[in-house]
Amino acid sequence: MDLTDANATGEHTPTAVHPQNEKPTRQVSIPVDRDARVYNMQHKRRGKAYIFNHDLFDASLNLSERVGSKTDVSNLERVLSQLDFEVSCFHNYGITSVNRKIKQLAEHDHTDNDCVVVIVLSHGMHGTIYASDSFYHFDDLWRPFTSDKCPSLAGKPKLFFIQACQGNKKDVGLTVQFDSNKMDSVAPQEYSIPTMADFMMAYSTIPGYVSWRNTENGSWFIEALCEIFKTYGREEDLLSMMTMVLLKVATLGRGYSQIPCVVSQLIRRVYFPSKPTCKSNRSQSQVNQ
């Protein structure tokens, strides 16, 4: 049902509509003008970045070791610190510990922070992701950060990156060829692209499909993410960089392919300008006991 409030002349007047028996939403201040095209990234600190790395699992889960995941962690620590984030890493936490850390992060006072980042590296399947001893749903990660539950992040970017499979399907890709008639001296370029590319739908892969990881270089998605952020992190906006990441991952494979999935609810552009007064943040790495 679409509710409007009209005066005698037919002009619509904005009116707060509160469902019966519900209290009005509490008012919070946000750090940016309503019509601003860019998020305010001029707070005292950039913000916290939490990395949950799962590469070892309880035997009862029958999951393989994620060899190469530590490379992803190292690359993420480096590039996020360069973008002025305060990085904390949590290795092989169980579901209870993951939930506790997420709750603590959501309850933190982010008033002086630009934004927040949460990254999870693990096995996954159809909307779920694994801690070291059990699985949980993707939305368990971001549900605590809605503006009604975490008012100090209201009006600020809340960024989540998931490196995990979402199924068992393997995208064999489609071989395409670029051949410019205007540039006869340039040889045709042949490469593989995923069959599911060109859809607009940062998960490392789309629902139903596997996510590829190299045992030495780390996962395709995180490797590309770190390279793009390192190169363009100070000049391009976030979604433009994510488009570059999709391109890099999409054209990386030979034999098999992969296309990440970015679902954006951002209403403004996100930039990461340098903070002259902010010294390089040292990463904190913790292992669950």
C-alpha cells in the first residue's frame, strides 16, 4: 500500500507514517548533506577493517584446508593499511567467536570513523559461509550494522567482501576474440570470459558457482581486489574499482572462469582520500584458541 498525505489543493505534503502500535523511528544525525553525491570521508579516522580468515576446519565438517588463504590475508592487510584502515585479522574462529567479534564491532563508537569494512575468507555454499566449526548465513554479518542498531555508522559506507564458493557449478567460459578493423597492425586478442558475465546483480562469485583460489597467489577475487585498490585506491571511486576487479577476474581464467557479484545499495560515491595526519595503521592478527 502506498500512503500519501494531500492537502486541500492536492499538493502532497511529506508526513511521517508510523505503523499502528509502533514507536516513531528515533532520529540520528548523519555526517553528510542529503543531496551530496559523495560520502563524507573526512573524519578523524578511516575506520576499522575486520578480516576473518578460515583456512582450517573441524574434521566433522569434511572441508579441505584452504591453502593460499594466508596470502590473501597478507595482501589485504597491506592494501587496507595503505588506505588508512585500522586492520584486525581473526584466524580460524568458531561461530561463537565470529558472532562475538561482529557484535563488538557493531557496538563500537564509529563517530570519528569514515566507514567500516568486514571481509570473510572461507568455504561457502548457497548463501552460507563456514566458520571453523559450523556455518552461518551471509546476512548474519551485516544485520547488526543497520542504522537503527548501529547509529554511529548511519549515513556511512558499510562494506562487506565475501571470498567463498556459492555452489558447485564450474563456469567453463566462452572464448571470444577482439579484432579491430581500424587497427590492422594489432593482432587479435583471444581470452576467456565467463558465460554469466554482463549481468548486473562483493561476493567472489555468483550464486551456484565455485570460487577459484591459487595455492601460492591466493584467491582470484582477493588478488584482483588488492591489485586494483593498490593502484587506484586514491583516485577512483569504490564502484568504479569494483568494475575493474570484475573485469580482471573475468578475464583471468584459462579452462575455467569466474565472475564476482557486486550488490550495491550505496547511494553516494565512495572515495578513499589520504589522511595527512593519520599514521600508517598497524595490523592486529589474532588466532582463536
